[in-house]
Amino acid sequence: MTTEHKHRPVTEIETITPRFCETDALGHINNVSYAAWLEQGRMRYFMTNLDKDRNPFMLVKIEINYRNESFHGTDVEVHTYLSRLGNSSLTLSQNIYQNGNHVVESTTTLVNYDFDNKCSLAFDETQRAQLTALMG
């Protein structure tokens, strides 16, 4: 069973100040920094909206599309929301903006995971209800 969001989902926004060390020789933010910023956005989303002890997720896929350059000296915003809910996995969609410019778009697939038995777990009723509510 897969659920796609049809309404406005709960979106968390994490503001990040780019560090000088994250720039390349041309003054652009290095592409490696975006993965760390996306992780920071995901952590804010989970810490704000979910019980971390009840939702043992494992990241299994990340796609990053670079749309525009960004620079040191101006904050960026990482927008994160739940865009798909499957039987045992979910997809978070994320966008990074700087000065109103869409810099990065990303999707991340995470699996509800049993770390003791090394296998995925279907979401239980409580998890599914909580996650469905986040989709709007």
C-alpha cells in the first residue's frame, strides 16, 4: 500500500548558515555540503514530528538534483516534507533555497528497519496513523 500526499503536508524548515570552508575555489558551495544539509533537515523533521525510539529508519536511497549555485555569506533554507508512505518505507522530499532561488531538490527513501533481525518492518497502525497525519 502506497499513499501519496494530496493536501499540504507538514513541512519543517531548517535554516543553515553556509561556512566558508564549504566553498570551492570559485566561491560556490561544494556539492558535498548539500548532502550534510539535507541530513540536518531530515533530523529536524524527525525530531520535531516523530518519536525517535519508535521509528527506527534506515536510509536506503538519496537523489540530489542540483538546480542552481549557492554561495557563502547568505543563509539557506532546507524544506523537508513526507511525500510518500509505503508498507515499510517512506519518501521525504527536500528542497534547498537561498535568496528565493531553488538550489537543490532531493528525495530520500527510508525503510522502517528491525536492526536486531536485519530486515524491514511494515509500519504498525500507530506509526502509519502518525505518518499519514504528516502528509496533510
